[in-house]
Amino acid sequence: MTYGRAVGEGGEELDEVMGVWLPGPGTYTREDMFEIQCHGGGVCARRVLERIVSLGARVAEPGEFTRRAFLNGRIDLSRAEAVMSLIGASSEAAARASLRQLEGGISGFVRKISDSLKDCMALIEASTDFPDEVDEPDAAFRVRAEIQRMREEIARRCDPRGARLVREGASIVLAGKPNVGKSSLMNALLRQERAIVTSVPGTTRDVLTERIQLGGICAEISDTAGQRQTSDPVERIGVERAARAMERADIVLIVLDASEERTEEDEELLRGADERAIICLNKCDLPRKSEYPGSFEISAFTGAGVDALAREMERRLCAAVGAEDKMIQERHLTLARRALDALADAQRCVEEGHPLDLAEIDLRRALNSLSEITGEDATEEVIDQVFRNFCVGK
């Protein structure tokens, strides 16, 4: 590392910098590299970069450094994707999952399953080539058991909903008739005055969204228009949008007013409640006029019960995400599902008593799909697509 000054074409000083020589192969790309470390801030970095480009350098293409690391064998394709995921992580859960992938969690899993597939294929070939030494019925029994084990292990790693929650976050929707306190509850959960709160029914006419972190998972919480029949065309559009938001939600907070008698609008919401619903009996600081067994009794006004409600939402989201060793990349999930289909075909072939070498064809298909995850069998088109998704040179 050397101290110096970056100077412009006319010799003017651009910045005080440190120059660092990094000889390969002990670098990110395994190539010789040189870094210039300038002061933080856009102006200094831009001026130094412009000067370097004027001397013949060029700005890196999206993902170019990571692509070079992949092509030079330092990382596989799944780890390259983890770099992009880590840069763009919007939640602690997404960052943790990306770090596990970068550290080789997916690569190790693929290698383990690939070795098992190769062992099965070797056993099949041995039973075919040396029938006197390797009993085919015994080989078929062992291959079938191993295929079942691999299917269970891959299926455990493939959870599209959990992967979506980690990558994109969850959707939480507040639903209820007007004036039950949905906007107040949203403000209480966010711990800030985000939604407008008045005593006028129909104040919220559209879907209002904010982000919140629950258990390291990013969630978009939405306050919606009160569910009721209305002749107001603007409010009616808000009610329709609220219904669509509820259909797509991961968690639906159905808010009831404990200080009022239950109405037909309440009953309709309760009849439509499914496993995504959490019943919130709000305004429990006021004299009671209604009850609902199993509901979360809260007061958005005083804050009573709001923390318990947040913990329940966190518990549900963490349960939906599941174990932290699951796949989160859509490309990986697609390829893993292809491998599962191929393994299912292989298992069916063995169970129906067909020659084992036919099952080996399906095992080879599964192996090729898994190898594409790490890039061993990835085409140039797939590699280009992966690195096109990078938004920065890294």
C-alpha cells in the first residue's frame, strides 16, 4: 500500500489516495489487480474515476469482476449469484441467506446429492456389467432407497413460498369495516404516525403501504379501505383494491371493534378468514360490547397487546420461511424441481421392474439439472443471463 495524490491532466490535485497492489492469484478474480482508495463521497470518486478512464481504462460491465472470478474457477455460479443477492438484500433474512450461499451452502448440498447420484449410477452399471458379482434385485432395492432419500432432501430445500418471503418480503394486510382502528393499528405497529386517523368513516380510500421488519424478514404492511357497501365511486374503488390486496396477502389482520356490536360486515370477513388470518379485537380499552374467542385483544390507542400481535406475525413468517439452509434463488428452485421430476421418473422405473439402465437415464437428467445450479453444465446463455442481472460492476 502506497500513499500518494491523484492528479488531473494538467497536474491539479484531485484527491489524496492510497494505492494498493494485489498480485494474483490471491485476489477476488485470481488476476493481478490494483486498487486506488480515495476519500468517500461522490465528487472525489467520480473525478478520480474519470481521470483513470481518460488514461485508457474502462468501467466494468455489470458483474464483470464476479464473472471473472467464476471463469477463473475461484467461485461457482451459485456463489456468483450470492454476491448479487447480498448486494441487493433488503432484509436481514435475505442477507443471511445470501451469505450462506456465498459461503458454499448450496454448492456443498449440490455436491453431496451429485455424489449420491454418481454412486447410484455406478451401482447400476456394476449390476449390468457384472451380474454374477452384483445382484440386480439387491442393487434395485438400494437404488430405490437412495432415490427416495435424495427426493426427500431436495424437496426439503425447495420451498417456493419461503424463498419468496426471503427474497421479496411478506405482505400483511389490515382488513375490517370503517372506523374499527385499522389505521391506528398500522401506526402502532410502525411506531410512527403514517396513516391518517379520524373519526370519519371512509377516511382511508386507497391501499397505504409501509415496510416493517419482523424477525429479520422484510414485510410490506398495508392499510386498506374499510369493507362496506358504498355509493361513493372513489371509496368503492378503494374497497375493491382492498379485496385484491387481501387475496394476495401472506397475513391478513382482521380488525374488529370491541366497543361495538358485531355487524354483518364483520361476520362476512370472519366467514372468509383462512389460515392466513389473525383476528384482532381492537379498542379493548373501551367498554366491551363484543367478544371473539381466540382473538388478539389489543388497543391501538394505548398500545396494549400490539407487541404480542407483532410477535405472532413474526412467528408465522419465520415458520413459513423455515430452515435457513433452503434455496432462495428462483433459478435454483426451477432446476431443483427438474431434478425432482427426473428422480420421480427413475424411482417409478425401478418400482415397475424395468431394467435399471433405463432408470440411469433419469438419474443422469437429475445430475445435469443439479450441475447447472453450480455452473458445471451451464450454457453460455445461462451464464450471460446470470451476470446481466448484476446492477454494479462487482
